[in-house]
Amino acid sequence: MSTSWFDPRDLRCKSPFGAVPCGAAVTFCFRPERGAAITRCELLAHGEFADRWTTLELAPVFEDGGTVYRGVFTAPNDIELVWYHFRLSWADGGTSCCGKAGLCAWDAVEPWQLTVYDGTAEVPAWFGEGVTYQIFPDRFRRTAIPDPTGMVGGRSVHTGWYEEPEWRPDARGEVRNRDFFGGSLAGVLEKLDYLIMNHTEPDHSGSVRALLERCPNLTVLCSTPAKKFLSAIANEDFPCRVVKDGDTLDLGGKTLTFLSAPLLHWPDTMFTWDPADQTLFTCDFLGCHFCEPTMVDTGIHAEYRVHYEAELKNYFDCIFGPFKPAVLDGLNKMPAEAQLVCTSHGPCLTPATLEQVKDRYRQWATPQPRSAVKTAAVVYCSAYGCTKALAEAMAGALTEDGLQVTLHDVVFDDSAALPGLMNGSDVVLVGAPTLNRNAPEAIWEAVHAVDAINTRGRAAGAFGSFGWTGEAPGMLHEQLKQLKLAVPAGPFKVCFVPTQADLEAAAAWARSVAALAKGPEVPAAPAAAKPKKYVCSICGYIYDPEAGDPDRGIAAGTPFEALPDDWTCPLCRMGKDKFEPMD
């Protein structure tokens, strides 16, 4: 049997998608391949809690060049788990059932599940279209034995905490036990000893303060930068235990190892490695914004695999694109024997998918050899064609000089190409008219695509035409300057329609910007200059020669230039090359 005969994730087969509220109408459509000698198709549904069977005959309908079987099933009016499959009658007089595993006998069918929930419950507006996972700590710890009265589905509760769980397989060997031990979140909170913070971005740390209020004796384990960030997030000092690369935590029979992973994607990031279970917790690294109900990559339906791949690339570009050297370091630091990688976003990764994701990350993060031919991007928008004329004159001049030039209109051309243009070009010229004393939003979006970490020192300039006032080129110029790009003394701007002389001046100005790509001569520092402070361009840490770095053996009075080559930033662990002198 073809698996396309029925797929509950395909809206052509089942609608609506997923769980349904009580009393909802659910359309089922069984879609056998053409020529299948089926004379009758029935939906058989069993309500687990009520132990009630429902049979619905599906009507034959000619559709898409063949016969399909369609009918509407009414969900129970109470909360329920409905297990369903199809019963087929054949032209030869025989019958068979159809479930997850295909055609089979009645006693071997593996049914699909339909969850029926209380549709009267209100979803908070802030939740939107989110997806939740319920993980119930039933066997961790309880504060009291719950009363089973009123539990949905006839549940029972063990009075003895150390009793064995019931083992009641059905005729097909499936186990759907209804016994509980009564573990609760309150029990977890009473027992909780440690909180490991692999990363402190607010989507990971927003509840830490509230948790510490409930668990005042909780020990927070984190990196040095994380301790600083947590204090700033909560506006109070945290009782943190700082762990360094290679430090371990003995949990009484299980030992965890902490691996420093700065800039994946914050300076505070670390991995947590469980060698006994061969499980690595990587925080945001290797993740993506993709929901998989089973929480494991093996559960990703084939139809949605392409969406997962797309989100994986988008996540890398948005989150890790500026930190490619750190990505390569992180990949090299991952234990080779890891069998499960648990990310903070997206499904957990098992070996087959893990190797694919690692290969993609390595490919995306590996620097590509730059062409010997310099490249330039002239990125602009134009209200009446005046700024466009300037852009074309500049592009023509740079092309004549042998540069490989891309002319890009941010309104009409493909926006997906902008990050590559803004970050991959040796020279970037940004142009816009002035509208209401500002630059249009579209050109600001282009400037915001600049990877300020890896484009530092690239040649850039701003230009534009204006009517009454001409603030936009100057505003763009200042933004490019703030991004630490190499910019000329000022922007280039023309009032209304550029003359031939204006176009020639624009070409000359573009050539002057391109010349900056070669880099200016750096004058030697005065011999008697006082040792300067240096600031980390990644995390903002300031190295003060007068203070040194005594925690790591650097004495007060040590100039930055005299620091060992292997010295790294105390916060983000980046090398000396990421520091620049302060004015």
C-alpha cells in the first residue's frame, strides 16, 4: 500500500490539522491509488476514555482522476483520545484494515490518534500561534499523593513511591498505562539543587529570578560573562558558581562536564556534556525555529523536511552568521561520541541528522576564498529617478575601473540578496532620497543587514538626491561610520536632478570611496605615548594597562602590546585581534 493513501498531516486527508475541540467536525478522506479494487471504506473510531466505538461509512467521490472516500466525523463532546483506522471491503469479497503500518488484519492494525480537547478554554492573546510541550515529572518527586477522583480516563495513583509501574500491554503489545505516581512541579522545586545556565539571553533566563525566589538554596552554574549578564538582567547579584572550560559537576553517580563555547551566539555560551548518556546540550547551537511534536529529528515528517532545512539555514544566517570563526571552534569542541544533541530551539538531533547539520554549519561557516577582482555593491532607492541616476553613474565608473559591480534597487530587486551584497562586497555605496528629513525605511533595512563584526574596515559611502532638505545621506553616512566601516569625509548629495557635472562628480566620489578599500597607511604611534586602553569589539570588555589582568597572571602596568599572543578576552574569550584602541 502506498503511504499516500492516508496521511493525517495532509489537509487533503484530514481537516482540520492536529487536535480538535470537543464536538468539532473533522473531515476524513481516504485516497487509494487508482485501480485499487475497493468497494467500500469505513472509518472505525474508538474513544479510549469512554470505551465507545463509532463507525462512519465514507462516501465514494470522483476526484483528481480517481475515486476517494470522504466523510465527516463528529468529535466527542467530552475530552477524549480517539484511536481510528479504516476498514476496506474489496471486490473479491474480502476485507482488511488500514492503519499506520498499511493494510493488515483487524487484530494487527496500528491506529492513528485524534486528540479532543476542551475548546472553551481561552488562549492568551500573547501566545499567538505558539506550540507547547507538556513534560510531566511523574516519577521525579511529589509533595503529596494526589486524589485520582475526577481524573480523565480512569487513572489510578500509586500510594508507594517505590512501587513498580504497571505493565499492561494490550493484545498487540502496546502499553497505555493509566497509573500515576503523582510527581509534581512543586516536588521538583523542593528537590532542585542546581540550575545550569548555558546561555543568559532573556528567552533562556527570564524566569530565573522567580525560580530563585521559590528555591533560595538553588546553585546557579554559569560562565564568567553569564554571571555578569544575570546580575544585569535581574538587577541583583545572583548566587552563581562560575564554571570554566573542562570543569565538572558530580551529581552522585552522574558527572557533567562544561565546555566553554563563547559567541555561540553570546559571549557567555557554554555546552553541557553528559558522557554517560552521550548527550550534549548545546543551547542555541545547531538549533532552529522549527517545532516537531516528538521533539526528536526522527519525527520530522518527510513532507516537512524541506521546511526544516530552510529554517535551519535561516537560523544560521540570522543567529550565527556574524560568528563564523566561533562556529568552527564549536564544531571542533563537540565530543565525537555524542549520540544525542539537545538544542534549545528545534528538535533534538540523533546521529544521522546531527552529522548532516554539522556538515552544513561547517560549510556555511568556512570562509570562501575572495576573488582577486574587487567587488562593489551600489544599493539604493529612488523616488523620482534622481538618486537612481547617481547610482548608475557611480556603478559605471567603478565598472570602468575593473571592479565587479552589482546595482541593487532595494524596492524592486530581491531582498534576500541584500545580506550577501552588504557583507560580501569590498565596497558598498548606499543611496537614498530625503523624505520628511529621513531616509526611506527600505534603505535602512539594507543598512541593518550589515554584519558589523565581520565587515569592519570595509569601504563604504552614502549618497542621495534631495529637494527641500538633504538629511538622508548624512544620516546614512553616520550609521556606516558607527558600524566601523571605512567612510570618506562626508556623503555625496545633489539637489533635485543631477547635471552632467554632478554625475561626473558622483563618479569621482565613488572612485575615492573605492580607494579606501586598499586601506590607509597607519602612522606609527608616538614613542612616548601613554599605554592605551583597548576595548573588545565583541563584548565591550575594556583592557586597562594600569589594572592588567591579575586573575590570569597579567600584572598591573602591562601594555596591551605586551600581552601574550594567546591571551584572550576575560569575558568572551576572543583573541587580541578582536581588540581596538580606545580614543
